[in-house]
Amino acid sequence: MKRMVCNNKGVVLITTLILSIISLLLVAVLMELVLTGAKLSGVIKRYTSALEAAKGGVEDFIADTSFEHKGNPLDSDFSCKVQNDTTQWPVSCANYDKCSGCSSDDISSCPCVVHSNPKDVLDNYDWSRSYGSYTVYCKIVDTRGTPESWLYTIDIVAKGQSTSELAWITILYLREY
């Protein structure tokens, strides 16, 4: 009968190395999860700040804007947009530079009404104000009215001055007389 000599000294070393590699992989995965969570938390915080700036901009815009209809369109600032239906902007607001060159037949492509992305608001805003590290831009994109009430569609974009965060909201504002 043959006797086999077994040497188990190398098994412990290999087992220890395998367990160490598994432990390192687990630690690496956990570190990645922690770092990703921290980045995501920062993005959410900045977006929430931009959204709050946009909401504050809505309040200030409505407070600053005279939505009074005196029956006499004014061509200063954007008062003419406030006091006329959107379809009448090219005719009634001839001095409003953002609507110049638009025909009353097809106003849908004019810079003063286009709002398919935040850049349209940033490039053709009617009102802006800074709030800390955010600038809020507001643009009236549509007005409809009767002698009793007027409905405004207003786009608001808050943009970080040092970050790329944007918050874009659209509101409908009903003014009854």
C-alpha cells in the first residue's frame, strides 16, 4: 500500500488571497455606490435650488408686470404683448423688436412665441432677475382675452450662473376683471 504525502500549506494561502480579492471588490463596489449617491444628491440639490428660484421668479414677475388692460396698447417693453391677443402682436406691436418681421398670417415661428426648449426663453425673454447664483428668465408666449378675463401662457427658466442646472416651468395665469 502506497502512502500519499499531502502538503496543505499552500491551500491556506490561496484561500486567503481569494477572500482578500473578494473583500476588495466589495469595498470598491461600495465606494462607487457612495460616490454616485453623493454626486446624485448634489445634482438634485442644485436642481431643487433652480426650481425654487424659478418659482420665486414667477411671483416677482407677476408682481412686477402690469396686467392691466387700459384699451391702449403700449409699445414699451412687453406691455403690448400683455394687452393684445398673440395673433395681434405683429400688427399691434410693430415696435416690439422681438416680433418684428413676423407676419400676422403665421406667427407660430416668431421668436416672441416659440417655446419648444429652454434656449427659446433664454434668447428671447421679456423679464429677468438674479436670485443668488441663479438668473430667472420669463417670457410671455401666448395671450388670449375677452373684456372679462385674459389668459397668459408664461415660460420661466431658471439657470445657474456657475453651473449648468436649468429648471423650466410653464404657467397659465388667468386675470379676471
